[in-house]
Amino acid sequence: MAKKPFRVGMIGYGFMGRAHSNAYRKVGNFFDLEHEVVLQAVCARSEANAKAFADKWGYASVETDWRKLVERKDIDAIDICVPNNLHKEISIACAKAGKAVLCEKPLAMNVAEGEEMCEAIEKAGVPNMVWYNYRRVPAVTFIKQLIEEGRFGRIFHYRANFLQDWTISEDLPQGGTALWRLDAAAAGSGVTGDLLAHCIDTALWLNGSIADVNAMTETFIKERKHTLTGKVEKVGIDDACAFLCHFQNGSLGLFESTRYARGHKALYTLEINGERASAKWDLHDLHRLQWFDYKDEGKLRGWRSIHVSDHSGEQPYTDKWWVPGLQIGYEHSFVHQVADFLAGYAKGESVGPTFRDALETQRVCDAVLASAASKQWQKV
Ligand code: NAI
Ligand code: SOE
């Protein structure tokens, strides 16, 4: 049967532009879907760069103004792969134009923006999703299944870290094309919105709502040259952040993120300790789930390392790929996210994380920053 087209217009062609384009190109080869992705247009401010990207990845056309892209009648969905300060305006324009929206994380610069975005998206009733992709690493999705099967019993602790080391040099400027993450005006916040937001999204999904937080942040390098103005300017982002929290289910949370952990490039780890079992996961070994089950008895009780690559259909996503025992990686989490989005789209449903789900993550991020500023516990 002929597939229906799902015509994508993508804005931004950087890191995520590439990761998403790769996912769009692969998804139809590995998942059985009603829709076929058509790479209809890519938008970038430089026409030459947009054309070069379009040629490389197979986009049919280019635009240099995202407003024109959003208004095009031959596009079903807009994919927002630009810095955080542009997410709100583009999403709201998409909602008004009746387009499905796939928006990169974090949803917004702050909760106020996120609320406006949710209102517009929900009023328009357009399918929507935010790219918190780590939920769809099979070993992480597997933890969700194990929680739903009741294998942990009561959960006592949730712990997560996201560690990097790329901003330690004082000479690194802020702002501009590659360094917008260091500029509060483009990023909204530092590691809280960029890295902890991933940990928070996964935590809310696995362990439920967070009631309150107590945080500390630090900006180790207080001034940096701004690429756009050429002047040395105050740094407005958090370089590091750690927080404690209470989850609504009574468990305790402990989160840490920094760009000053020498030696770590993108070390996202999480651990859950329950009454009957514990689980650990590590992005640098992403196909493995570390699992401890208290019901294993005697001298063989201990941590198991499960290679999540089974083809029984009981482990999430893995049977869609190669053969048992051969692992997949980072890029596949995006393929899974598109596959799930399209399965929902065919039924007229949005799959999580929706804009509304991502607003909850934003609420936690804002509460974390408010707590760090006030040095007080902050309700979410
Ligand atoms: P990047 O700096 O690699 O690319 C940003 C792109 O936006 C560039 O192509 C730039 O030319 C374009 N751009 C900026 N202003 C524009 C405008 N007015 N019109 C059209 N294009 C414009 O950034 P990256 O890493 O791709 O990040 C983009 C978004 O994706 C951010 O929101 C970021 O937080 C998120 N992200 C998410 C990740 C994930 O794990 N889900 C990983 C990396 C980034
Ligand atoms: C920052 O270096 C970054 O690319 C984040 O923006 C992403 O969201 C994270 O997945 C990896 O690190």
C-alpha cells in the first residue's frame, strides 16, 4: 500500500539538524509506518549553507527565512533545531499555521514562555513533541518497563549526573554560532536547561513528579569576551548545578551537572534504588543496563550487566535492528523518537514528551534556578 507523505521542514542545520535528518532518513527502513518522511525543505539564514546541507542530506528545497517555511502549504511538520531563544516564536507561528511541531529541548527559556507555547499548541490542536531523546535509548525505556512491572517495589532514591568539561578554558568566548550555549540571552540558562533538563525529563518519566528542590549553582568564569559585541561581558549562565529534591512518591532525588568535570565529555548516568531492586545506566555504555535484584539468593546475588539487544520483542526497540547481541547507539534514540511520533501521528495522537510534558521539566528547571538564587527550598 502506498504510504502517506509526512513532509518535514527543518529549521537549523547544526548538530541536531544532522541528528534529526539522519533519523528521518532511516526510520522508514527499520519501522513499519503509515507515513513516509519527505525531506521537503531546510531553512538556514545563509542560502549557500542551506543548499550545501540540502544536497548532502537530500532536502528538496531551501528557505532563508523560517517564517516563509512555516507558511508553506506543502509542509506538514516543522522541526525546530535552533538555539533556545527561538523556540517560542517559531512554535507559536507553527501552531497558528496548523503545522505539527517537533521542537528541540529545552522547551523554552523559562516557564512563562513555555506556558504561552503550550496554550498556542493546544488551542491549535497540532501534534507536538519535544526531543528529550534519552527516554528512547532501549536500556532507559527498559527501566520504565521494569518499573511498570513493579520490579523495584517502593522507590527510595533517584540519582542522576550529566558531566562535561568543554568550557574550562577562560579564553573561550561566549555567544555567536558555536558558543550560544554560554550566552544567557540565547540559551536561557547554562547546564540546568542544557543538561539537567535531560536528567529531569527522564526522572519525571520514570519516577513521577518532583515536589520541591534545593539547589546550588556556580559560574566559575564570571566574564568572557562576547563573540557578537567583541566586548568582555558578564557571564549569565550557570556553569555547574547540583540539587536535592523530594519526588511526590516519597523518594529522594540527587542531581548534578557541570561543564567543569575534567575528563568527562557527555557522561549522563542515572541510578534508581528500590525496595526489591536497583538499576544503573550510563550513556557511555548505553546498551547496558546494570541490574540488582534482591530476590536472587545466596552466593550468586549481585549486580548483573544486561546487554539490551534481545530480539524476543520483550526489550524495547531492539528487535527492529540487526541481530541479537549487536548493539545500537546514540543516533538510534532519535530514530525511535521519530518512529513513535509517526505512529502517534497516524492515529491523530501526540506521544510524549509533549510540549505539556516538557513544560513540567521547565518548571523544575526554573525552580532549581530560583532555589539556587534564594538559597531556600523551592516548591515546583
Ligand atoms: P547548533 O549551534 O549546532 O545549530 C544551531 C543551528 O541554528 C545552526 O544551523 C544555526 O545556523 C541555526 N540558526 C540560528 N539562528 C537561526 C535563525 N534565526 N534562522 C534559522 N536558523 C538559525 O546547535 P544544536 O546543538 O543543533 O542545538 C540546537 C537545539 O537543539 C538547541 O535547542 C539545543 O538545546 C538542542 N539540542 C538537543 C540535543 C539533544 O540531546 N536532544 C543535543 C544538542 C542540542
Ligand atoms: C551540550 O554539549 C549537549 O550537546 C546538549 O545540548 C545536549 O542536549 C546533550 O544531549 C549533549 O550535550
